[in-house]
Amino acid sequence: MAAKIKKNDRVIVIAGKDKGKTGEVIEVFPEANRVKVRGVNLVKKHQRQTPMQQGGIVEIEAALHVSNVAHIDPKTNKPTRVGFKTLEDGRKVRFAKASGEVIDR
């Protein structure tokens, strides 16, 4: 099955403590159905000091379940569902169901 949400997509959180926040997908974990979104679901982690990195408490993004995020429509900037269609040249692309706008370039 093709992934409906990919790296660098703009998404909005639709459930959980960060509901309403938007961000860019920085990592996708398809086997676990999870995504990491920049600036969303921040957790504090105790980091051990290494020769290259300072130790202390750092904030990192934790993974969210893919059902808790929705793709942002490129035309209307509102949440939308994602569908697939085949173009005339044979390419399979994702499109926003709300506006019909093609997401993949």
C-alpha cells in the first residue's frame, strides 16, 4: 500500500495534547504507522554528554500515530483526506480530496 503521508508534507494535528498545531513531517515510520512532526509532541530527554555533544535535558520530537494527523490542503490550507489517482502520463499521484489539488509534484 502506498503511503498517504510522506516526509516534508505539511500536516495538522487533529487529536491529542498538540491538537491544532501544524508542522512538517521530518520522519515516517511505516511499519509502526507513526510520524514525527517538526515542533509537535515535544518530550524532554536526558542526554548523556559525549565528546561531540553537551549533556543535559534536551527537547526532541516524539512520534505521533498517523491517525492523529491530517494532510493540509495546498489550495485552502485546511485539513483534508488524501486519495490516489493516475494521471494521463501514467503517474500515480496523491491528491487532496477536498479541493482535488494534486499534492505530489
